[in-house]
Amino acid sequence: MFIIKHQFYLFLTYVNARLLRTVYMCYKKIERQIQAAAIVRFTAFAQSGKTGGRLFVPIFNTPE
């Protein structure tokens, strides 16, 4: 019984690791898109001549 239980826990941890990895990859992809959008928005502000520095502090200094 113990062996079966142990195998089951191993399987669960494996599945959890796979799930976490997938979620993490998706998060990284989204994060990269957000950063790209922030950079594009920042350059747009810079080109338009407005002082957009104050607005972009929250985007780049988001807590991890």
C-alpha cells in the first residue's frame, strides 16, 4: 500500500511541476508582451513631446 501511495504522490508532483511550468511559461510570454507594449507606449510619448516619464514609472517599477 505504501508503495502505491508513494507512486501516486510522485505522479502528483510530476503533474504539478508540469502545470506550474506551463503557467510560468504563459506568464513569461504575457510579461514580455506587456514590456514590449510599455516600451512602444513610452517611445510614442517621447515622440509626441509630452512629458510621459511620470506615467511610466508604475509600469517599469511593478513589483515582481
